[in-house]
Amino acid sequence: MFADLRYPIETPPAPGKTIEVAPGIKWLQMPLPFALNHINLYLLDEGDGWTIVDTGICDEGVQKIWEDIFAGELDGKPVKRVIVTHMHPDHIGNAGWLCRRWGVELYTSRTEFYYARGLMADRSEGFQDDALRFYVRGGIDQKILDEIRQRGFGNYHTMTGTLPLGYRRLIDGETMTIGDRVWQIITGSGHSPEHVCLYNADLDILLSGDQVLPRITSNVSVHPMEPEENPMKYWLESHEKFKSIPATAFVLPSHNRPFYGLHDRLDYLIYHHEDRMDALEEACVEPKMAAELLGVLFKRELDSFQMMLALGECFAHLHCLMDRNKIVRTLDDNGMYRFQTVDAAKIDHHEHDKRDDAPIMV
């Protein structure tokens, strides 16, 4: 249905090494302790130094790889600034360490910075009642609820080091100059609240972070902190917004390999989520709890952590359908939400796309 993407670089960089993907832009990878086992980071040459884009999780092993990069890949020049696309630990985790290591400033959007600082402040053990209620209302069974309660919620700080007190704000629609190049700042929402991407017209390159990934779909979830939010609406609107970037752009994503085919990928991601919402409409002809709908969206059996993410994704699709007046929600006597299609007679049943991969927070 959609054109294949093109990957001009076959092999990713080895640990502690970089690959020049365009004049003055180096690609490196850092390991992650998840099913998605890597993150792509980038170095932008400023002439007399380097800008780092994203940082990896806060971990001694990752910091050791960074030291190898500093020793062998910077051509004897210093780091001059650190840019973070968004607040997830694999992107912001080492931001404070890098800024202190080089005596430089952090650049990111306002929402991502303060969201990260808020999560860093939460060191609570277990789940507060209001957070656990979010999963109860989704219809999660007691065994999984017990595992979720035991795991706890305030563990963001275990993968994110102490952040700088201050930062430089990146604003959508403005530009920033890095070396002799001007980069357009473009923000998206849905995966995170104010995700920063950078586009340079001279090179026709987009640093896309998690906003556009070539082989996986970023997690778009409702969370206990904002249980009535509608992130899928913002995610789809952001994809339309990013079509303003030329289709010819070379995309440097945070996961998988750099690729060509930006508009084809955006079109597919829009189609994919619209198709999943169609499938949920069909499944809700009779009232259903969100937990009963996870099999509509995911093929594989999910463990308790994956189920937390999957439930958040399911809510995101359902809330978007509620916003479109396609589905209504009621709260039953057991404190669980039931979702039902508004006009079952108009449902046209057909085969739907379904994710074979377990949901991953990237």
C-alpha cells in the first residue's frame, strides 16, 4: 500500500564510534536495557566544537562509551551545547552529566524540560491510589494490578541523572544557528508533549527524534497523570504538520536506521492508527472494557509492564474516538469504564492492521 523506505547506510556505528551521515553530522548509538536495545544520537559540527543531540540513559556504561567518543571522535574539539528532543530517559538521561562534564547549556522545549523535572521529583514507592485507579478503570485483572502496584511508579530518576537547573528554550517555528547552518525548530506532540525536531533546508535533513521512526511506531499513551488527555489527536495532527517538510528529506531518527521516504512513512503512520481506531469501533458494538480490547491492537501476549503501556495506547485510541463522537464511555458499578460504538449499524467489518511487536516506550 505504501512505498518502501530507502536506507542508504546498511550497518550502524560500532560502540564508541561514529559514522558521518552528511557533511558535519555524525551518527552514534548507545545501548538500552530494553527490547528496543539502542538509541541513535547525533553530533553536529560547529566548526570550533560540537553540538550533541540526545544523550542516552544515565548509566556508567553509557558514560564510558561517551568518554570513548570524546577521545576518538571529536577531532580534538569540545562539546559546545546539548540538545534534547524530549524528556524520555533514553533521550534526556545523561543531559545533566554532559552539561556538567563540558560546562555547557541544555537546549530543549519548555514543556519537556519541566515535565522531566517533575518526574525527577517523584521518588514514591508503590502506586498512589489515584494512579492505580487509572488501571482499575481500564479493567486490568487483580493479578496484574498487584504486579503493577509492586513495581511502583516513581522510577524515572533511576535512568535520568540530575538535570541542570536552567535551560535554553527551543520554540516551534523559530530557528537556531549551529555552526554556519540554520535549523528550523519543529515540535510535535502525542508521544511526548512538546517533542523537538530540527530541519536544515541546505542539507535537506530532518533530525526526527521519536516523532518519525521508520520501522516501529512510537508509543502514544494516556497516562495516570493526565487520565483524560487525547494524545492521539495531537499525534495525528503532528504527522500532518510534518508533511510541510519536503518529501525528499533525509531523516535521522532516534531508533532504527536513517532513511528516505518521509511522506510515505507519515502516510503509513496515519493510516495505521486510523485503521486501529476502525477496529476498535467494530469491537465495541457491545460495551467493552479497555483491557478486553488489547487483543484488538496487539497480537502477542503481554506481560504486566507491556500491559501498562498497551492500556495507555488503547485509551489513547479510544479517547480520540470519543472526541470524534464515534464511541461513548460509561462508568459501571465496579468503577470500570465501558466503551461502546455510537452507531453500530454503520460499521463496515473488514481486516485490520494489528501490531505484532509489544508496546515499547521510546
